[in-house]
Amino acid sequence: MSEFYRAWSKRERILENSSSGGVFTELAELIIADHGVVVGACQDQSTYELKHIIVDRSEDLWKIQRSKYYQSEAFVTFKAVKELLEAGRKVLFSGTACQIAGLYAVLENVNTDQLITVDVLCHGVPSRKTFQEYVRCQERKYGRKIEEIHFRTKRIPWENGGGTSMELHFKGGEVEILRNNADEFLMAFNHNLILRESCYMCKFAGINRISDITLCDYWGIDRKTVPDIAMKRGVSLMLVNTDNGKEMGKRLMEKNILECAAVSPDDALPYNGPLIGPSKRNPKRDIYLQKRGTKEFNKLVREILCSEYRREKIKRGIGLDRIRKIKQILREI
Ligand SMILES: Cc1cc2nc3c(=O)[nH]c(=O)nc-3n(C[C@H](O)[C@H](O)[C@H](O)COP(=O)(O)OP(=O)(O)OC[C@H]3O[C@@H](n4cnc5c(N)ncnc54)[C@H](O)[C@@H]3O)c2cc1C
Ligand code: SF4
């Protein structure tokens, strides 16, 4: 059984540049200090190609920090990872659980003592094509080129939806914040309308993890147990799944770079769907597939998810704090 921890980096810069509590970067720094390499997803900001790359310097880690909510091509690094392990180098490979399964398949006859795998808990990925379609639609809407997209903004507190809201950066430094409960891509992603078909049957969802360490957001954390700064910047849930993972966890504790405490799986599981099972295919997905290409992405999503948009509007009217209080009371009854 995995060990469960709530954790966040003590370093402000790392917290700022990470999606959640920055545990990934702290692990990556340890591996680089051992002259190892780190593999993760890197987004090309002009084409929105998303591919895994290999990083061996601390100053390049920014390229693979932060979640990008669509499919990365991880297989392009598998051959190089194999060669690095055969040459005795330490490798930290990060990605979704299915990518890690793919890597293990390629490494069947290779000594993996020097390999650490970290999966980012994932409820599914849209295709790159879908994301590119969305970006083109946004550029038409704003009438100018988007320079950069950051999926997880920290300009809104993590606990108030900043956790999954997004930043569009335009030329000249202007930034538009898109809320998770309004933006069309995020609504379609969170409501399971645009995920790859295989994600709805994910073999890697659930409590039995394939990697050494699993990282995710600690949604549903009892806010009385952590300081305000963590609720603003992000709290990770870390699952330590293997002896290799335990060894890395021990080293992180020794370096005293994480705020970290063991938590009960019963407290964490109800809020993290992918630790329970695959995402449910939205019944409206068939309509989306039929109508795709007949009108632009944003219009189509708003039309198909009209009842979900209405619910979000009602929730905004009630207010997040009140909704939290009601949920808390219901839990206690
Ligand atoms: C597609 C996707 C869906 C997710 N869904 C959930 C969810 O439902 N619930 C939840 O609690 N957490 C989810 N996460 C994980 C969460 O967003 C954070 O990545 C995780 O908590 C680690 O945060 P961090 O601050 O430690 O590090 P960060 O620096 O934020 O994490 C970066 C790591 O994520 C990897 N990564 C980023 N994008 C991709 C990608 N497209 N494909 C493969 N690897 C990628 C990078 O290689 C790097 O290792 C998801 C992540 C992704 C990529
Ligand atoms: S949901 Fe499962 S199949 Fe889909 S990307 Fe995530 S790990 Fe892979």
C-alpha cells in the first residue's frame, strides 16, 4: 500500500513556477545534484507541439515544470533513456501513468536500479489537435497572437480555482486570466468532453500505482490544517509507492526542503477521482464528435455544455465559501 503525504516546497520560487506544491522540481533538483537527468513534458509556445525532453541542468528545469493539459509525445525520449540507464546514469522520468507503462515496456531487459519514475495523476488528456484548434479560436476572439499559455495560474489562490485556471500571455506583456469554470477548453477538459477515448477506460486509474512516486493536487484538504500561504500557492498530495520512492522521500526530508506530513488515504481519496477509477465519458461527447468542425470550438463547447455553464453560474452566485461550508456540514451529519 502506498504512503500518503501532503507536501509543498519551502522555496517560494519553485512554488510559483509549479502547478501544485512543487514536489516534482524538488525531486528533479535532487537527481540533477547526483549528475542524473530529468525527463518531462515541454511545450513549444509557438506551435503548441508538446514533447518530452531530457534536462540535465537545474536552470533548464523551467522547461518541464507545470502541467500542460493535453497529450505529450513521451516515446521520443525512450531510446535515449534506455541508453542513459545502460551507461549507468540516474534518470528521473515524469509523465502520465500510461507513459510510464510504455517506458517500462521498452526497458524490459534493462537494469532499472537507477531509474525513478514519477507519475502526475491524470484524469485524461485531450489531443494536441484539439488544443491547437482552441488556441486558433482564442486568437480569432482576441484578434491577436497569443505568445504563451500557462495552464495553472497562481494569480488566483489555488483553493479558489486558481489551481486549474489558465493565463494567456499576449505580446507587450498583457495577461488574460481564464477561469476554470468559464473558459471553454478548461470546461470541456474538466467535464470529460474532449479526452482521448482510451482515457475513459484508463487501466492506470485507481489506488495501485505503476510508478515510484505519484504527484497530484490535494483537493479537499482541510484548510484548518495548513497555513494560508499553502492554500494560496498549492498543496500537493504525494503517494510514495515503492522502496525506490521511499528512498527519494527520505532524502527530501533530510534536506528539509519540503513542508510534509503523512495523511490518511481516507481523507484524500474522495477528492481525487483518478485514484478511484477512470473518468466517466461525458454522454454529450458523441454530440461533440458529430458536430466537431461544423462551428468553432468555443461556440460548440458552450452549446453542448449549456447546462454545466448554468450550474457554474449558480455556484458563482452562491459563492465558494458558502458552498464549502454546506459541504462541510453535510460531511459532518
Ligand atoms: C494531463 C494532466 C492531468 C492531470 N489531472 C490531474 C487531476 O485530475 N487531479 C490531480 O490532482 N492532479 C492532476 N494532474 C497533476 C497536477 O496537475 C500536477 O502536475 C501535479 O500535482 C504535480 O505538480 P508539481 O507542482 O509537483 O509539479 P509541476 O512542475 O507542476 O509538474 C510538472 C510535471 O508534470 C509533467 N507533465 C506536465 N504536463 C504533462 C503532460 N501533458 N503529459 C505528461 N506529463 C506532463 C512534467 O513532465 C513534469 O514532470 C494532472 C496533470 C496532467 C499533466
Ligand atoms: S487517463 Fe490514463 S490513459 Fe489517459 S493519459 Fe492519463 S494515464 Fe494515460
